Amino acid sequence: MSTRSTGPSLPLVGVDELIATVSAQVSDPTDDIGFLMACMEFFGFSGTPNQGGILFDVPPEQMELHLEANSVCRSAYATVAGIDMGPFDEETLTEWYWAYVGTYECLVEHGYPTSPPPSLEEYIESGGEVWHPYNEMYLTNQEPTDEQLLFETCPQDLDVLLADD
């Protein structure tokens, strides 16, 4: 029985089939941006490369579906690229948590209040899946007026957030 009773859902496709389909559309399947863009397009979401990431213009009513597709695509990419998707140790999750709390505070400071972060304990118990400050901002329909500037000011990429450590 499905937990989602109403609204649209992602097409049912196996991971191997998704990887094969998306990999056939890109010149280098290990290129994260190219793979993720092709994968998101497979699910009906077109994006534009921007500052090492991808910008998507997603209507608020499709945000939950977009986040689900994003999660599936990131998982598929991790499989292709041989990236460890966890479980992650407590030290790593703690580092990520505090980096994201900084991003959350930056979003609030710039007028994008989001749901408060969970406790560190909840975040660790979820394996880091329970919260991301940008997801919360979009789910509350608080779209930035200048997304590129906001991404530069309040980074969401852990590689950027943790680069100074």
C-alpha cells in the first residue's frame, strides 16, 4: 500500500533502468551536473547549470515531487560514480548539521525563514535525511527573488560549506 494517496508521483522505474537510460543521454555519466540534469529531465524537471549546481524553476505545487526526483537522481548518480551514500558516522553527520545550521541562519538573515532545524540527535538518527535548510525554504513556498545570489551568499553544497575547515 502506498503512503502517497493523492497527487502526482514519479514514474516507476528500477535503478538499473534509470541509470542505463540517463547514462545513454550524457557523454560522461560520471559528470555529476550532466547526469543529474538528464535524470531530472527524465522525471520532467528541466534545469540550468549554475555555479557548480543546477537551478530549477519549480512551481510550489510540484516541489515535493521535485525533491523526491532529486533524491532518486542523486542516489542513482552515487551508484554510477561509486560514491558512498552512507550510513555516515556521527562525526560526519555532526559536521554536516552545523554547516547546514549556518546556511539556515544565513537564509533567515536574508529574509527566508524556514522551519527550525531538528535537534542534532534527530538529524543524526535520520542519517542526515530529515532536514536541509533549502528544502525547507522551498517547501514553505518562499522562493528567492535572486536564486543565484542567494546560493552564493548562503551556500547549500557541503563541498563549499566545508572547504574552509
